[in-house]
Amino acid sequence: MTVEREQSDLLDLEAPPIEVRGLVSRFGDVVVHDGLDLTIPRGQVVGVVGGSGSGKSVLLNTIIGLRRPDAGSVRIFGQDIQFARRRVWTAIERRWGVLFQQGALWSNLTVKENVSVPMAEHTDLPKAEIDDLADLKIALAGLPAGTGALKPSELSGGMTKRAALARALALDPELLFLDEPTSGLDPISAAGFDSLIEDLSDSLNLTVFMITHDLDSLHKITDQVAVIADKKVVAMAPVAELEHSEHPWIKAYFRGERGRTAASDAPSDDKERSA
């Protein structure tokens, strides 16, 4: 039995990739989440939105194990991560990729070396094969030839995002986390990144958890959007449905001036991705 098969047997790959139940997150006396529930269906691109201080990043950090919940549970592929042993964690990490908001590339490594790190850590592949796969992931992220030899300080903002995406895809994950992937990008670069994520999610059958404020991204590439307000997920639905919500925050977000502009600019077929 291969290592990959052994790791697969530790997970329930038929379970939803992410299940959060009754999550409570506190910072001292401040309660950020109070009984938050969220299930991310397999194969969907789910946007996560909420006002400043609503705990979007806290939720992401809790799901990927960087923060322990104060109450409640987080299950990844059926495994409660609070009780996961090292072998289970390795199996989980082998199946997800994370693109942090600022890229979080190691500054002392080249792009190619950054992309190679997960493969060197989690596989027994020979270096030559890792090098070839790193080049493939860099190309898959839409970066030009020669980018692999550059250091992060030599990249533009858009190239940094794509290099971080290449690293997130290094292990052929089934689950991809994106934290504000288009923040800081000009409109053309942001639209190009959206198209890349859309193509990758379709071709690789990825499940995508994407925190974003970008209304254009929400309209273009999401199947559903989870809205965090009142310390919970108050709605999870396609954008077209959320536009009719009477919840005060949702109404202001999607039917305000910017929301109406994004809706009018979105092609109608993009709005029906989940149909």
C-alpha cells in the first residue's frame, strides 16, 4: 500500500471537505463567533464575506489549525482536527493548499524553491522530479518562463499572488484556501486571477474556500457565498439569492451602489455556475 493510499484511508473522502459546528471564538471578553455553523460542499467555490471584525480570518485560521476553537468543532474530510494525530494531520495537509493574503513566500528562497518545499516535506520524490513538478505548477499558475529563478522581492503584486498559488497547488490539493486573493491588485490583474481560479477549480475539481471583499470575484467565480454577521453565518446562498435578502448587512453589501455595479457588470452565465 502506498503512503498516499494509507493517508487516504485515514480520511472520509465522501464527507464534506469542511464542517464547522457550534464554533465559539473569543479574545478575552470579546466574542467573535458564537455558535457558528458552516459546511462547504465538495467541488464548489464558496466565498466568505463579512464586515470588518466579523472574524473571517479567525475562521480561516481556526479551520487550518492555527487557532484552537474556544468551543465547537471543525472537521476536515470527516476528521475533528482538535483530536487529529500526526498521521491524520499529515493526510489532511497533503490534501489542502493555502494562499495567504500577502503570499507568505519565503523571502530567502526562489519561487521554484518555494513551490518545491511542500513536495520535499510531504513526498519521497527525487529532487529532479520535484524540480520538474515545480516548473509545471509555476506554469499552471500562469507565470512566464524564468519566474522560478526569481526571489519574491523581484515579483510584482500579481506575480506574487500567482507564485503563492503555485505553492498552494504543489501537492495537487482537493481543498484550496484563498485569503483575499485579489486584494491589492489592479482591476485587470484581479480579473485575470479570477479567471485563473475559475479555470483551475473547474479543471481540477477543487473545493475552494475564499475570503474576499471583491464583489466582482463573488459574482464571477463563486457557487455560493457564506455571510458572517451577528457572530454567525447568517446566510449561505448564490449571489443571485443574496441580492434579495432583507438582512440589513447583506442588503447594504449586495444592493448598495458597488454591489449594483458589480451585478450589472457580471455576465449572466457566470451567475448560473451552480445550476
